[in-house]
Amino acid sequence: MILLSRPSASLILGGVVTVLAGPCDLYAAGKTPCVAAHATTRALYDSYSGALYQVKRGSDGATADIKPISAGRVANAASQDTFCNGTTCVISIIYDQSGRGNHLRQGPPGGAASGPNGGYDNLASAIGAPVTLDGKKAYGVFISPGSGYRNDATNGVATGDQAEGIYAVIDGTHFNSGCCFDYGNAEISNRDTGSGHMEAVYFGDNSFWGTGSGNGPWIMADMENGLFSGFNVANNPADPSISDRFITAIVKGKPNQWAIRGGNAVSGSLSTFYSGARPNTSGYNPMSKEGAIILGIGGDNSISAQGTFYEGVMTSGYPSDATESAVQANIVAAKYATTSLTSGPAVNVGSSISFRATTPGFDTRYLMHNGSTVDTQVVTSSSSATLKGQASWTVRTGLGNAACVSFESKDTPGSFIRHYAFQLQLSANDGTKQFFEDATFCPQAGINGEGNSIRSWSYPTRFFRHYADVGYIASEGGPEVFDATSSYNEDVTWIVGNSFA
């Protein structure tokens, strides 16, 4: 018996069982080598020991490359935690492990949308998607609407009607109907240049174009001017709604044929949801792929989607089902699992709390509401009962993610703190998915070394901040006025104490 120290899978080639340790080793053995390999969680080759991704620090703009703990292994999350201690960090580059230099950087403006950073898209929080692999901590790429990555000048990626394969490991519970949470092949101009100019894995519940069975979310293919679930443009009932916490999503194509496959990334095998001819509408056979790579956005920089990416590759050639089965076994063997989204002093569900500012000169002010407006005011033991009630909150299980929390008003039961256009407000729970997500927050150890900082679950670069006494969710150095770097660490750090009411 051979004991292996890292995730492994086997591939039968010429009757010989070959034991390999990385997805890209398996693709190479199947004669469909990786031409792009992206992961913030682990090395995708047995021998790879180079940088997986780069983080950028909010306090001084310094950067650091995060590597695996050793060749072929999980990312060294501890090195990121040390580098980012006492400040915020974003993921500035996702490196290509294939050796072709197909790195992913901040997405530039496109035909559909320009991002808020001088036209560029937002970068993802470095801490928004913590997981473990075989018990070891790592971080994924949490894409909020407005965030995205791209490379328009690639090397070796399929163009025209050339064959390729794509897989991505994603979070099946983090999605929306916006366009488009994609990973794969797109236009080199950042603009819609016509049907068939893309071929990317899509995940979400957008039903404007094609759909699968049920209400979604679905794994589909973004081929530009359409999300496709099969041959029929409108619907493929064999493409199921799928919402496992970790999902392996596959799209592959070659002349006059393409396929969708998928499965649970922590157990079991892959299923084929479609395999056959290109969609039955003009422009998609032959394909006109251009060879750019996108993550979290559409080919024309559509930036309204959300999702979480952990790892993925693009190949030269159309991988066999046997090769993909071996890759799936390798992914399962990596043992993806959830881990805590919170840290610092406990903010316990069911407790009655208050939030006191820590900024010098403002540390007698508390987060409170005045009608629907959330701001800060001075509150003391001699304040009115009305003011005390407005500054008191009940901690509830997170409406949008049970691993985090929501804050219900003590004096207005049924109403919660939520963000809207990045400003905090008190709103009645309307039962929608959007409200649940906007009203979910993840406490962490205070950035300035005291108490807690309260991170938005859906926009994890953004934290509760008081700015000109008004409450916001703010990113350090972001594009909004209230994202100013001056006193940021103090403004986003709070002492969570007992409620007044």
C-alpha cells in the first residue's frame, strides 16, 4: 500500500494505474494539459511551490505573495493572517500555476459597466471566504457585485472553435440572478462582440436566457448573449438546481459538441447534465472564442453577480470523462470544509447589546437609529428611555448566513440593521433573499486591537463605520467619501457591550 501525504487520484492509461497528486497532473496525463490554473486555496500541480495569489494591505498598500505550505499543498493562510494583522487586505492577483503567465488581475472597465475604481472593478476581500482543506485553513475568492478579475492577453487559451475544458470549485450557496458569475473564456476587448465569443462556467439563478429544472441555481455555460443549459436555448430539464455547499462545475467544448457536468465537491462522482451539439440558435456553431480569462464578471464586464471561487483550470483540448472523474476524486480528497466566519470577543445570538465607538473624541457615542437612519449619538445612563431603546440591539442568527449574525432593534421588533447603497439603515424584515444578505454581518477581532469590527457578509471588504456620525459599511481606501483612510481602523472598531434597554 502506498501512503500519500496530499490529495491524490488515479488515472488508467494503457492499462497502467498512474497515481498523481494534482488536478493539472491528471489533465496532463489525459493529454489535455492545463493552460491556466488558478487557486487561492492550494497548489494544482504536485510540484508547484510558487505563489498562489497576492494580497494588498490597506494600511500602506504593501503586497505579499501567498504560497503553499510546501509543494503541491494547501495555501499558507497563516502568512496572510500575519501580513494583514491590524489592517484590511484584498486579493490583488490570482497567479496562474501553469507557467504560461495567465494571471488574473483587477478587471478593467467594459462595454456593460465600469467599476467604481476609476472604471476598474473592485478587488475581493482576502478574508471573505475562509475554508479548510484537510483541516488546514485557506481562503477563497468572495465575489460581491462590482468585483471581478480578468486577463485579456493570455497564452495558449483556446480561440475560435478550438477545444477546451474548464472546471471551477465554487460555493453553491452564494449566488444571485445578476449577470454574470463566470469563470472561463471571454472577449479580449471587454465588450460584447457577438454570440459564440465566450465559453465560461456560469453559476447562479439568472433565468433571462436558459434555465434548468426547478428554480436554480444552475451550472450553465455563458457563450455570450446567452446562458445555456443544453441544446434547447430555453430550458434543459436534465440540468438540475444544485446548491451543495461546495460544487465542482464543468463546461467543456469542441467543434459541434459541448457538455455541462457537475457534482458535490466533497463527496461522490460527477454527473453529466448535457452532452451534445451546440445550442440550436445561430452564432454558436462554429464558436468564435477570443481567449481572454474572466472571473466573477461577464465578458463585457457585467458586474452585478456574486459567488465564491476556490479553484479552477482551463485546458487545451477536450478532456475525457475519465480524466474529469479522476480530477473530481482529487478534489474530494482535498477535503474542503467550512470554518468559522467570525472571530474576536463573542457576540452571542440572543444577547442584548450596544455598540460604542472607539475613535478618540467619539468614544461616548453609540450606534443607534433615528427612525430608519442609523447613526451615532452620545448615550449615557441618564439618557432618556427613548434614546436608550434606539441604541439597543438583539443579536439574531444571521438571516443570510447562519454562521454570522443579524441585529434586530430592541425598540422596533422585526426591524434590523441592513445596508443599502452602503449606508446603514433600520428596515423591517421583508423576507427577501436580498434583505437577508444585506442584514447579515460577521463580527471579527477589532482591527485597531480593541473589541470587534463588524464585517458585512455580502461585501466583506466593508465594515460598520461611523463617518460624520452616520453609519456606513466602508472599505479602507475605497471609492466612496466615507471610505477615507484617515482614522479608518478606529472608526470601524466597536466595543460591544450590554444594551441600555
